[in-house]
Amino acid sequence: MNYAAYWDKLGIAGSGLCLIHCLAIPVVAGALPGLGIAFLADESVHGILAFVLIALAGLAFIPGYRRHRDRRVVILMTSGLGLILFATWGEAWIDLHGGGETILSITGSLLLIWAHCRNHSFCQACSTCTAKAAK
């Protein structure tokens, strides 16, 4: 099994989940208590998603960078994670109300998806990665 591709796919799914959460919560927040899922709008969900994205990024990007040395993937990844982390915990430094948190999170999620897709494409094109997956 090609674990690099596996972690990138999970990273894409996790970043996509973050993106959907950021887009949907402002629209459906009023309906969440009636559906019994009000916890999805809780601030702790942002922290949990951020930690999941950090873990998935590390599992996918560190081995990928060691093999491919593509700095653009690292720049996309650190920019995406930085925006998500700032959106999650940046309230201590600057007021992010009024949609700022959502815009930062959406942009960060899109950058992470782009980075995972790029990392995944390198692993698919790499003879070392595909040879390890065939074993």
C-alpha cells in the first residue's frame, strides 16, 4: 500500500470536511440545536479539526518532502495550516468576528487541499513511491 497517497487522500478529506464545516455552519447554525447537533458550532470543534489537519499534514507531507523536495508543497502546506491555526486561535491577538475567521479557515482549507493534491501527484509520478506501493 502506498501510505503517502493514503495520508494525502485522508488529508484532502479532512481539509474538505473543514471547508464544508466553515461554509455550512454560518448558514445552518440556527437549525443545529433542533437537530441535536449544536456541538458542531462549538469553538472546540475548530480546535479538534485543526489538530486533525496538523496530524494528517505531518503524516503526508514529511515523507513526501523527504522524497520529492518540492518547496511549493511545503509553502502551500504551511500557509494553509497557518491560516487555519490563526483562524482557530488568533482571537487573542486580533478580532476575527464579522466573517474573518471563516474567510481564513476557507482559504487555509483550500491551500491544504491544493498541497495534498500536489503531494499526491508527485507520489503517483514517482517511481520510488509506486515501487513501494507494489510490494
